[in-house]
Amino acid sequence: MADKIKVLVIGMGHMGASHADAYHRSDKAEIVGLFSRSMKSATLPEALASYPRFEDYEEALAVARPDAVSINSYPDTHAEYALRAFEAGCHVFMEKPIATTIEDAEKVVAAAHRTGRKLVLGYILRFHPAWTKFVELAQTMGKPLAMRMNLNQQSLGEEWHWHYNLMQSLTPIVDCGVHYIDVMIQMTSARPVRVHGIGAHLWGDVKTPNYGHLHVTFDDGSVGWYEAGWGPMMSETASFVKDVIGPKGSVSIVVDDDGRSADINRHTRTDMLRVHHAAVDDDKRLIRPDDLIAVEDDPGHQELCDREQDFFLDAILNDRDLSASMTAAVDSLRVVLAAAESIETGQTVVLAPGQSSSSKADETS
């Protein structure tokens, strides 16, 4: 392999453009091509405009001869593009979710193991110091845990088109839910065993429920819910809830509510962590006040993408073991797909033993 890792970037939407920008500025990577089915007519940022463009994936692999492929296309293409990349001897970075079915997700992970290539999933919250601290603090609150998380987005203009296109292949609780189920699995180090989902079709322009709510029970007694809705009708009230409660107290992400719910930079923002302690005296009064932890390192969306890509490139250069995160990607997908099944059937889905989970982080996460 050359000094710099040669990267083919697939898709130039929100995430593809951000990851391409990270590669463009990295001293470890060299972009050798940009691919999408309409790439040759696409308007690109000036920094990326001179890179070779491809509209045929096989041609891109053959001509660009990349060491790695960054997959940022619509979810129903993820598995297909990843499997072909592994066959071509490439490492793969892939935006979440890993696939749209568990069968395809397991094929992707098996191919990574079989070929000895690296597979990194775009679980951006794993690269945010405050979210890492959020998980660590949750693990000190005792068991069981009650976890409450949502990400509702009032999508207008550009976000309307983005969400409309995404919902041709999956629902909001599947697309974003994998992030927060992954966080819950890290907090509990437990196995999800039962999933229930509810959904509502509030947007006549799309065929799938654009609002959903999932409930998951873990084998240690912990429970969690996740809520997601997209569309111009969504409320900006309580659009961002991230907290966890245990016998010893609670931990919450506190965000100054001064932004739009569909602003991608707001989705990872953490202005402060509030830690509540449940211990009381003989009069049942709290012994100590809440701790407010200011977040000094609060990277924005682009900086988080930079950190993700640096991790990916480092994993290739230093042969990091990524087995745990690949397993976790399948585990989180299994839960959100079970929720989608529950919405469709009206029945609770019981996950069979052995269908999850891995909560340990990879060595450099």
C-alpha cells in the first residue's frame, strides 16, 4: 500500500460530502474517485470538484483502484456496495445502517472477516467525548436502567427532500435508531430480549410511517425507548431528549434549545451533562445537589466526521481489531428492524437467545 490510503467515495449527500472533505484534508488519505449515479452532472464544493467522477461502480473500482471505499449512499445499496468492495480487496467505511436486513448485515460482516479487510460503521456518537462520558456516567447509576432518547426533526426545504428520499428504503426509527440503541447497549452491557414498536403515517407524500416509537427490554431488567419523526408537521417541542435513570440517580444531556431540530450540527451537540444523585438523608431529602458538567470538547458535525475518518484510516494502517463494533452494528440493527416489524404486525417481537449483543468497544474507540 502507498503512503496514503487511496479512497473511493460513494455518494455526495450530507454525509458523503462531509467524509470526502475529511479525506481531502487528511495527510493519511488520497481521494481517487467520487461515485454516484448522477455524479458527472453534480455540483460539488470547489475543494472536491477536480477529483475523478464515476457513474458506474464497477468502472470506478477498476479505474480508480482504491484501497478503501467510503459508502454514503442510500441504505438499500449499502450491503451490495460493501460486498463488491471486499471482493475487490478494499477496506470499507460505511454510513449507518450496515444494511436493511439482518441477513445482508451478517453477510457484510462475514465478508470483512473472510477477506481480512476493515469495516468501520458511521456510529458518530462513539467519537464524541461528551457522549462517551454520558455512557460512562450511566454505567455508575446501578441496575436496571431506564433510558429515554429521541430525535424528532421538523424537516423543511433541503431536509424535506433528504428525508423523503431516505424513507423510500427505511423508516426514521430504523435510520437514526441504530445510533441510540448502540448507546443503550453500551450503557447496559446487556442483551436486548424484547422489542415493541408503534408508528403513525403523518405524511401523505411517503408510503412508510414517518413517526415511530420503540420500546426495548434487556436481559438485566433495563428498559429503553426511542422516538423519531420526520416531516414538516413535526413539533420542535421536546425534539431532543437524552437521559438515563438508575437506582442511584440519573444522567441527562442538556442542550440550549436555540436551534432547529433538523440542523445536523444539533444532533450531536451537548452543552452540558446533568448528573442527579438519588441518595437521601433520614428526612428523605437529597444529600447532594446535581452536578453540572460543562462540555469543553464539543465537536461539530464536520469535526466528528474528521475523527471518524481518522479512526478508519488508523484502523487500516495499524491493523486494529474491529470485531466488537461490527457485531454491535448488527445488534443495533436487529432491534430497530424488530421495532419496524412490530409496527407492521402489531405484535411484540421476542429476540431469540444468541441474537445479540456485544457492548465492548474496539481497542481504539
